[in-house]
Amino acid sequence: MFKKTDKGFISKYQPVIYTTDAVIFTLPPPEIASEPVVIVYRRADEKEPYFDRWALPGGMVRTNDDANDRAACERVIREKLGFPPSYLEQLQTFSGAGRDPRGWSSSVVYFTLLPWKELANWWASKPNAQLLPLSAIRKSMVSLAFDHDEILRVAIERIQAKAHYSTLPCMLLPERFTVAQMHGMYEALQGRPINMAAFRRKVEKLDFLTKVSGVFEGGAQRPAQVYRMKHREPALFDRGL
Amino acid sequence: MFKKTDKGFISKYQPVIYTTDAVIFTLPPPEIASEPVVIVYRRADEKEPYFDRWALPGGMVRTNDDANDRAACERVIREKLGFPPSYLEQLQTFSGAGRDPRGWSSSVVYFTLLPWKELANWWASKPNAQLLPLSAIRKSMVSLAFDHDEILRVAIERIQAKAHYSTLPCMLLPERFTVAQMHGMYEALQGRPINMAAFRRKVEKLDFLTKVSGVFEGGAQRPAQVYRMKHREPALFDRGL
């Protein structure tokens, strides 16, 4: 099955183009976008195939340097954004003969959720990037390189499921937030209205928020309590939202 | 980054040993095992590395024949068991420089749940296989080739999570079963006792079973209703079990 060469063992089959891609979710401030977005880059000069098309940030796994595919994805994100992601979860591997004109390819895809605070400097540097609103992706209004539309579909499905039973989406919020802000983001991620009273009850029952004492937001007549999360790690709701 | 050769485009990095492995869960009859098991094979003659060690069924992805990694895994299962799996879900990709002594390798791992009925002929043919009980895996009583212990740990974590909120585990049951049988299997998959009265309530609420009229099991004094699933596709409990 294998023969040994100076480049290591080589399979008798055509080698796999082995890559990684990242789905980066974030929630920009209202003046930039009114809902959660995904970051895509324009494929730069001489980057064939799909030159000039929008694509998820990604790249070859460097088997000479990268310890594994997670490390490769962290490197790709660090190269693009300037810092490694604090959270990274494997989404799925997409592979096959048809997804890259160069040959049989595989991409191990990870996703992360980053608060805008960490991305503000990157965005201010005017990167060759675009922020795709979730609603536009859901309505198939985007057309990315490779099978990245399909990857986004699976990523949104995953985040939607996680928004149903975990506090993972709170990673997108600023450090201090109101329950109304949190509720709005859950609605955006799930792509459907969520009853506010029931939402508030479930959030209270899970007991993962701490009141930030003395801080209220909103008009003087209806001040809203501000909270922060007790832990960074996501917690699970006993019952779906 | 790539150069074109007669074998297609070759990366300047060492090629990845690109494989797939399958975690096959099943529930044998009581005379064979008293709990759900995973199928492992002994690595046959000349199959280095890890010759003679137990391993998950797997193999190279054949980029010349396999359309994608799912098709490769289906082929591997078909070759081992004689039929393709009716259900196959991607578990995770495991990769890196250290997991295979031949070089940087990647395995896209899938899992399936098969009722024993489909496996009875295969088992009767005395394959070079072993059935690992979940409790033995949980107690780290097994030591498989490559990183397959780690793969099993992740697979059991996944099935445990799915057993918490979905009817997926029912795929392991025979076509007709009692709620007590179902309850016992959920306990085995989750590795913890589950309150029977609450379990029965949640099962009834989900309304995914049909009574098989006239069929009762057990002693004459305490007959138990026998059911079958309304649909093959797994359903989700609104609330964790």
C-alpha cells in the first residue's frame, strides 16, 4: 500500500490536498452590522483556483510544521487576525474528488465565536475581508469559492443547535450585557422568535450570570440590569430554549 | 505550493496518510453480551504498524475510487460486514504527526449503530473480531492500536450525549421492544441509572412509538407492552432524559 521515499511513505493512490478552513462568527456593533456575521476573505492574486472569489479563511495543512489539523487551523486564524482563537471546535471534514479542481481534497473545518472587542483592531486595519450576515447566508444570497456555501450551511446548523441548548453563543457578547441583548442574539442565531418571558426563566434557572452591581442600561424609565458570565466555558440548558 | 505531476498536484509538504475508521455500536443478545459493544478487528498478517493488535475497522481512503471520505468508510464497513450501514454519522477527524509511525496521518472517523439482527450472520462466520463492552472501554480496560482508545473515548462521549436528548440509541434495539428494554439500553449508553417513571413519561410525551397490538412480553403476571418505532429517523426529546 505504501512505499518509502525521501518524503516519507507514499500511498499508491493520488495524494490528498489536505487543508483546513475556519468559520469565524462574531457580532459587530450596530453601526457595522445588525446581526451576527461570518468572516470571509477575497482570494488574493495568483491564488488559483477561485482567484478573486470570497472564501472562508483557510490553507494547506503544513505537515512539516503543524502538529495536527487543530494546530494548523489555529495558525491560519493567527495569520489572518493576528491572534489565536480562545475557543475552537471541530465542525466537520469535507472531502472528495469534486470540491477542488486541483484534485482529491479534504478540509478539516473548525469554527470559533469571537467577541467584536478582539476583532476591532483587525477590522480597523481594513483587511481584504467581508462580514457576511447570517440572514444573507440563510437566504443563499452568498456564493463562495469551493464548497464553502455548503460548509457555512453546516456551520449555521451547528450553531443553531448549540443556541438551542447551550450558552456557547454568549461568547459573541461583550463582557457585560443585558438579558435583552442576549435574547436578541439567540433569536438571530436560531433564525426565529423566542418567547422573552420563557427565555428569562431558563436563563435564571441555569444560574450562569452574575449581576454587575450598580450598572444599568437603557432609558431612565426602564433601566435594564447588566450581567456578565460566571465562567467562560459554555453551560448546557436542561431544557431546550 | 503545488506542482503538477503525473499523479496530480503534489504539495511541497510531506503527503498525509489519509485514512478512515469506523466505530460500530451494536447490542448483542444476552448470551453474547449483557450491554452495548463496539466491534474491533485484530490487525492481520503483515499489517504493520501494530500487527496483531486490536483496532477499529478502517483503511486508506482510495482517492482513485472513493468519491469522498463517507463513501470510503461505507466501503470499509461493507468489506468487513458484508453490507453497507443504514446510518453513518461523522464523529471527528483525528490527525497529526504522532499517531502513525509511518508519518503524518489523518483519519476521518464515522460511527454507526446497528441492530444485532443485521450482524448475526457476520458473527456466525467467526470473523477475526472482538466485541468490546462499553463498560470495559469506560474503565480503560482496552488498549487498541494507533490512537483508537482516544477515538473510542470521543465516540462514547458522543453517543452518551445523543442518548441524553435523542432516540438515536433505539437504532440498536430489535424491531420490537419494551420500554424496559429501551430504558436498560439508555442506562448502559449513559453509564448511569435513569429514573424509570420519568423516562416513561418523556418517551410517552415524544410520541414516537407505536403499540404492537396483542404482543406482550414477560411473565403472565406482569405482561409488558411491546412497541416499535414510528419512524427510522431519530427524534429529539424537548428535555434531557
